[in-house]
Amino acid sequence: MQDVQHIRNVVFLGHGNSGKSSLAEAILFTAGSLKRLGKVDEGTSSMDFEPEESKRKISIGTAFNQLTWQKNDVYCIDTPGDDNFFNETRFAAQVADSAILTVGAVLGVRPQTEKFVDLIKRHNLPCLICVTKMDRERANFQKTVDGIKEATGLNPVVLYLPIGAEDQFKGVVDIMANKALLFVDGKAEAAPVPAELADEVAVMRETLMENVAETDDELIEKFLEEGTLSEEELKTGLVKAIKEAKIAPVCACAALVNKGSSVVLDAIVNLLPSPDQREVRGGINPKNKETAERPGTADAPFSALVFKTMADPFAGRLTIFRIFSGTLKGDTFYNASKGTSERFGQLFVMAGKEQKPVDEAVPGMVVAVAKLKETTTGDTLCDEANQIVYPMVEPLPPVIAYAVGAKKGDEEKLFSSITRLLDEDLTLKLTREQQTHETLISGVGQVHLEVIGEKIKRKFGVEMELRPPRIPYRETLKGKVTVQGKHKKQSGGRGQFGDCTIEMEPLPRGEHFQFLDKIVGGVIPQQYRPAVEKGILEAMERGVIAGYPFVDLKVSLIDGSYHTVDSSEMAFKVAGSLAFKKGVVQANPVLLEPIMEVEVRVPKDFVGDVMGDLNSRRGRVLGMDSTDKYEVINAHVPQSEILLYALDLTSMTGGRGTFLTKFSHYEEVPGQIAEKIIADFKEQAEE
């Protein structure tokens, strides 16, 4: 087993198409963990191995692998850059010790880069910035670094300056060691600094010294007095500043042609912290609810956090967790979140789609076990005698929902398949809409739900069909009316007779139904009166004008008549129902629609567009709040107008806007829209 000081745990972060998976692939190949260099665009990458990833050429799930470099074990966590799968990235970032942020040298900092920088800052992750794709046309290193400085606040400091760009990219200058590293067959060979770069390198070395000195009181004093730092002071100061996340070193690479991956590997093992050099992890002792802490050492009590679950049709459920403290061996651990012990079989290290067995695990390692009964994503595993529960990042709320069904009618198989994926994907939700009798599947985006459908078809052999959900409209009335309902039937034998007069009027919104018995002198016998109410309630379920449930109605039973032989509960039930239907038509009936409370967070530049768009959706803006970078717009919007709002907001704001919705209340549907809904209902009824 490796000594914890020789372990590194890094998460690859960056917006879609910035080259995360390609860089992870290149360093694994350079370190000898892969036999050949796969390519994301050709579907041969070891980190993007799921068929859905190969088809779309993007990462969809977090992938894991491990390599050895200069006698250090590096655990790589490759995360998705697409907004639809950002939850995976959030979960992975909270268990990593450090981050590699990839920024493409052609496109530079993208709007989504902010999200990844926020993760780095939230978890105070030491960060290595890799300017990728230096071999591409129009690659511009300096412009990219300036963009990072301006947009992220990460304090980027160039440590490896590229020699050449585009097809002339042939090496880097190590600013600290003041030497060139020329790329030959995937390796870097030392050489003198090219003459044309000497002046620039001298200025950069001065800047590096200044930046390092500013992170430490003793160093800044010495630097101001003597105007320089010794080699040793510069190196020690730099490593300390990186580990305290005060400086983010920048290097240049071109992963697809495997230029610079050995430099990135050197930076990971020489500059980024081992688990025991990170601050202690804080949690809660579930027994006494007091705070508890664990250092990242192998001799501390064992603790780990489950941050991913994978549903495998063959191996069953794979539970993936990061060891924070102590050493795990044997065949049981304690799940402090569920308060139960779990037995496990073989312990594995993940290597792309393969799993390698190991006998024990120490801090920094990402390991997996199969077929646990109780443990789910977010649970803390620990030593039962030393219990701790770590906080878990909350999953992102779903923002888009569809009615779901099976294409060829195998509903049972479909829903059992979706249920298995719910363990794997915490942003996926399955709910039953009582009123419309539809089962809804919700996710964080259109692509997210499409990928779920593809996965279900591939893994479980059943096809999922999505359609826009029905809006749970309701009906009510605005006027007051007195109406008679009479049911009389004579057809040989005993007849049927029920006769009631009712008064109908609206109730305040949300009060549903009230029934008052105002019969005087027994014109309807006591035993038949509840039947009138029952008939009205049953008719209310299906409504009158458009087939939607009827609400907020007060009914008074005021008169009627009966027949000693032919009257029955059934007859009065029918009479009540007839009176209700007749009365509704006369009492100015209206449709009500659900109004959602919407909270939209957008960068300040997009406020005008978003507010204009909300108004066009019949929304009412209630107010605004400001945060550092965002404006928060609160509004009431009809549910029917924001079914696919997630897609529109993404295109309007370049993926930088987010929103939350919850049900608020019901309001009357405007006339022309109500007419269309009623016409559609009549058309369907005729069919």
C-alpha cells in the first residue's frame, strides 16, 4: 500500500469541449496506465466509455482512473462539462484534494467556466490551470491567461510558458527552473531557453517571485528588502501558496498530440497536496450531534463519503466512495448516515470501465464495492467506534418535466428501470400527478432526459416515450344560481324519481367545497339528502366545461320532492348531478390555471431580456434582489407557459441563467386561451 504522502487525488474541471477528458487520457497514456492514446471525437477515450458519451462526444458521468508517476499514485476524477450533468461535477469536486481547470487556448474562458471556478473556491481546492489545445489554429496563450485573470479571480501565475503555438507548439519554458522543455515523442527533454524568449522569461520570473512573496508575510519582507528570493525560498513559497489556494499555476499543453502531459504530471506530483496536507475534514458525530474532524492520515479512524452510485445490469449496484481518513480493510464498515453496519465483498479501484481489486484503501483513494443493500449516494461510511457524518452537496433541483410512458406498453419494466437509475442519478425524479393521472419524469435538462432514455433502452431493453405533461387546470364559477335537477324514469316495474333544487355560489380560492342542508319540513327525506351531495361531488371530479375538476363551490340544498315508492338514493344522486351540470352552465363558469412562483438567477447583462421574456409568458415580476454577480428575479408565471423554460433560458443567457419553480396558487385563465382549451376538450370528446 502507498504511503499517503505519495497519493494525489485530482478532479478535472472545465466547460464542455475544453479538453478535460483528452488531457486525462494523455496523462494516463504518458504514465503507462493506458496502452494507446484514445480520442474523445473518435469514441475511443477510456474516460468516456459509455455508448451515450461516444455518440454525443461529451462526458455524461464522472469517470475514474489511476496512474503512477515518480512513485506517486494519482487518482483522476474526470467530470462532465455540460450543464445537464453538472450535478456529477458538483459531487466529485467535494471529494477531491485538488483541481485541474482546463481552458481552451482558442475559445478561452467561456460563460460556464464561472461555475467550475465557483466549485474550486467553495471547496478551497488547490488548482492547476491547463491551457489546452495549444496546437489548434488561432491558439492564443497570453490572451487566454488574461481572460482567466479577468474572469475568475483565481490569481493565475504562468509557470510553464509555451514555445510556439498552433502547429509550431513544440515545448514550454519552466519559469521556476529557468530552462526549456522540448516535447519529443510524448516526453519533455531539457534544453536552454530560446534566445527570443529570454527577456519575456526574465520578466515572468520576476512576476512569479512577486506573486509568491505576496502570499507570505516573511517572504514579502525579504523580497522588499533584498529585491529577490533564493531558489529554495521561491520553491517552498510557491508550493505553500498553491496548497493554500492563493496561487493557481498555469501550464500549456496539447493533449490530442500528447504534448505537455509529462509536464502536467510533474506539476501534479510536485505542486499539488497529498491528502494529509489538506485541512482536516469536518462533520457531525451522529451520537451527540457535536462537530467532529478527521485528518487525512492512514492512522486516523476510518471515514469515507459515498458520492456516486452506478446501476450495472450485471454487477448490480456499484457504490463509489472517497476515503478521507484511516485505512479500510476487512469486509464490513459502518454506515453512520443510516445507522447500520454493511458487509461488502471485494474492494475495487476504478480504472475507466474496468475495476481492479485491492485489499485495502487509504486516504485519497477512490474505491468501489458492489451490491450494498442500504448504502446510497451521500452516505458517510466510518468506524463504528468513531462515528462521523460528513455534509453532502444538495442535488440540483429538476427544472424540466415530461409525462413518461413505455413505447410498446411495457410500463412495469420501464418504471422498474427508471427506479434503478434513480439511485444512480439524484437529479432525476419520478412523480405521479394525482389530477392528470400521469407519471412525470423530471431532470435538469432536455439532453439529460434524452440520455436517460438511451441508457434505459441499452441497459434494460425498454423504450421510454416522453410527451409534454397535461396542465392540471381546474373549473369554477363566478355567478350565483338557483337550479332544479329532476330525475324521473318509468319503464315497467319500479321507476326512479328524485327531485332537488339547489343554490350554487363561488367560495374563496382554495376552499374547495361546502354543502349546506337547508331543507325544511321533510320535502326530501333525511336519508336521501347525502345522496344529492354525493352526486354533486362525483360530477365535480370531471367538471363540465373542459373535463377538469371543479373547485371552490358552495351548494345549498333548499327544496325538492320525492315519491314514496320510486325514490331511492341512486335517483337523488343522479338528480344532484343533473342540477350541478345545469347550474354550472348558467353561473358564468371559468377555467383556473396553476400559477408558479419562479426565481430566476441571471448575470446582470441579461436582466432586460429575461424580464421581457417573462412578460411575454403572461408572467408578473414581483421584485428583484442583487448578489455579487447575479440578479435574482422573482415572478409569478402560469405553469403552461414555462414547461420548457429551461431550454429557452439556456439559449437566452448562454447557459448562465438558472431558475427554481414551485406551485403558488390558481388564477382564472384569460378568455381567448380558455376558449381554445374548451374547444380542444369538445373536439376530443366528439372523437
